Amino acid sequence: MPYAGRFAPSPTGTLHAGSLVAALASWLDARAHGGRWLVRIEDVDTPRCLPGADTTILQQLATCGLVPDEPPVWQSQRGALYEQALQRLVEQGLAYPCACSRKDIEQALQQAGQHKPRHGELVYPGTCRSGLYGRSARAWRLYTGRCMERTHPQKQPPARMEIAQTATEFIATKDATLHWSDRRLGPQTQDVEHEVGDFVLRRADGLWAYQLAVVVDDAAQGITDVVRGQDLADNTARQILLQRALQLPTPRYLHTPLVLGANGEKLSKQNGAQPLDLHDPLAALQAAATKLGLPAGSASTIPEALHHWVTAWSAHYLKGTA
Ligand code: GLU
């Protein structure tokens, strides 16, 4: 499959020093492979989007010489694709409606003696796997246990099986751990069912969840290599599970180093990262390249600098993977 990469910003703010690192890395990887580089505006979480941030991001990228090879796409216009994917999962018995509020989940976890959130997220205890019992559906969740069963061809579940029975049998028999290899971080593992739980595909407010939208779009756009910030690495197992459930190819993954703020935390729009100062775009790019471990070089124009970094990127990140 010909190389295709992407940069997928959420327009909840404009670019900051951290997001420029991810943008530059994905652009360099695409150029180093002689492939296409796309931009996808991830605006599914509409209440969190900042009006006009999408246009500003595209302008900021262009100022840095990072211009997509095809017109950008907006996730807010692709709901029909996500709906189709959810329907496929429902038809296969891999997605189910969930009536739980956050409070219900907290209570269920407390009763089970497991109330520790993981990265601020509650591990869903599977309450609605066996039905809603008259409560109204709020969100849709992926049945992670059954998805794992599908990823072990030697352990195909019988064609017809009661949901509750599947859940218990599965827990009793499976090795639920997903293994994959990150191009920078090396071998990774996660037991999605137990470490994350059945995760949301469509939210209680009707909005599409990031995990579903990103998997559908990466496949629809033929993305072969996902290059993005390391803060997103933890989502990868969930995305691979969804790809398998939807019988979609799994891209290669490379997670880039994070830019930390003065408080030692990841620079993000949420913790008030300053927008990029693009009065001197070459200096901003040089800082991003340094974060990626690339030599600053002596280029005096953006095209020269980018050219120099493509070669440096190939030497640094493509060893054995090209
Ligand atoms: N939209 C996500 C963000 O801005 C990135 C998603 C991805 O690259 O997979 O954090």
C-alpha cells in the first residue's frame, strides 16, 4: 500500500509548540517515504471546538511550509461513515447500548472495590453488557471482550451465544492482552478489557467518540503510518481493537516526544499553552526539529531547512522500517 500519513488536529485551540512537533514529524515521515501527507480536522467534539481555529491551524501550517497534498477533511462532515461503522459493529454483536451515567459507573466500581480512575477515566465495569433492563440507552460501547475473542482465530465463539454467557466464558478463558510495536517506543502491550474497559463509540450527547472517528477515517483515507504525540500512545490498543472488529488494516504507529510546560506537564491547549509565535516560523520549526532529535542545521529558509530535516529524519527514524 502506498505510504499515506496525516496530521489530525482538534480545533479546540490553535497550534502550539507541542502540536507543531507532531505536525512536522508526520510531514517529514511522509516526505522521507515519498508518500502523501494529509490534514484532517478532528472537530467531532463540537462543544470544545473554537470557532475559526481550524482556519488558523491551516494557515499556521502553511506559514511553516507544511501544506497537505489533498484538500483537508472535517470530521464533522463525516457522520454517515461513523454511523455505518457503528451499525456494522452492532450487527456483529460487538457494540451495545449503555444506560450508565458517570455516577452509576462510580457506584458500580466502588461496590466492586475498584474505584481508581486510570488517567482520569473510569474503567467501565461492563454493567450494560447483559442488557438495559428497562433503562434508556445513553451511549454506545465496544464490547472489548468479544473483540479480543475475534482476534484469536483459534478461539472463535460459537455462532449463537447469550450475551451474559459470552461475557463470563470469555473472562474465564482469554488472553486479553494486545501487543503492538511503536516505531519509536518499541514493543507495547495493553489489556484493553481490564485496563480500559468497554469504551464509548457514541457518547450520551449523541456525539461520535474520538476512537471510532479516528479509526474509520484513518482507514477511509488509506493511512499507512500514524505519527502523532506520545500523549496519544495509550489510545493505540483501543484503535487496533476497533480496526480488527471492523476488519480494517492497522497502520504503523510512531509517537513523538512531548513538549513539557514550565510545570513539567505536557504542553496542551487544556493547560493554557501559548499559541505559536510565527513571527519567525523558521525558529519555531527549529525548536520542533530539536525536540525530534534532528540537528538544527544552518538553513536560512524554510524549504532548505525542511529538505535538510527529511534527510536527517530518514537517518534517525527510518532505520529498518522503510
Ligand atoms: N485530534 C487528536 C488531537 O488533536 C489527534 C488524533 C490523532 O492523531 O490520532 O489530539
